[in-house]
Amino acid sequence: MGPIRGQADSITRMLRSGTCVVHITTLLEDMPVQETIDAVADLARIQVPLGAIIVNQAREEILSEATVADLPALQDEESVAALGGVLSESRVDGSPEVVTALLQQARDHADRLALEDVHLDVLARHGVPLLVLPKVGEGTDPAGIRILAQHLAEQAVWS
């Protein structure tokens, strides 16, 4: 009751007017995805239209499917030595410790992408546009903003 109630009612009318939609931004991690699912349900319950779900900081695939499939087989000494030789030919430290660490990073990256794919599938089930933005580095500089804007422009489904 009173002026605050009047302002709240005015905002609620605007949100439900059809001229306004809410876009939700999330990360492809367990808690943010669950919070997004909850927010989608809450918005539907209070009849506020949902525009899109925007996924921020999605990792890009840097390994081919064939490379990911081969990772489990590259653990033996012979494979580590062969990869070390290739690195050494390129004047990079090809020691077994470095090769083993690089292989572990590759496995971790592949596992992370597989988990992100599961999260994307869950978010895609909500029947609203799903826009995916890449991780563009630390901080927000004009070049990073241009990259994100370009990705949004390429995926945009609204006018």
C-alpha cells in the first residue's frame, strides 16, 4: 500500500506488458545452471516473458574428436616418449613430466567440455533461444566487447 506499492505494481505491469522480456545470463556450471532453471520457472509462475538464455564464458573446443578419443591410449611410456620427441623437435620441453602434464590438461579440457555439453542440453530444453558467448580473456576491454557483440549479432533471433 502507498507509493512503494504503486511503483511495484507499475513495474510488474511493465514486465508483463509484452514489450519487455527478461534475458538470463548463466555459466555452464552446476549451480548457475540450476539457478537458471529455477529462474525460468519463477518467471513463468509470475507471468514475466523470457527472452533468451545467454551462456557466458563457454569454452571452445580446441581438440578434435579423434584426439579426444585417442587420449586414453596416450598414457604409456612409448606414447609419452613419442610425443616428447615431437615437442623437442619444435624446441619445446619434451620431458616426460611436461608431456604427462599436457596430456592431463587435455583430458581435463575434454572432461570439462563434456560437462558443458550436458548443461547446454539441459538449458536447451526450455524452448527459448539459447545464445552462447565464448570466454574472451580476463576483464572487459573494447576488443572483448566487440567479440561478444559479434557473437550475439550472429545468433540473435529477435529484431
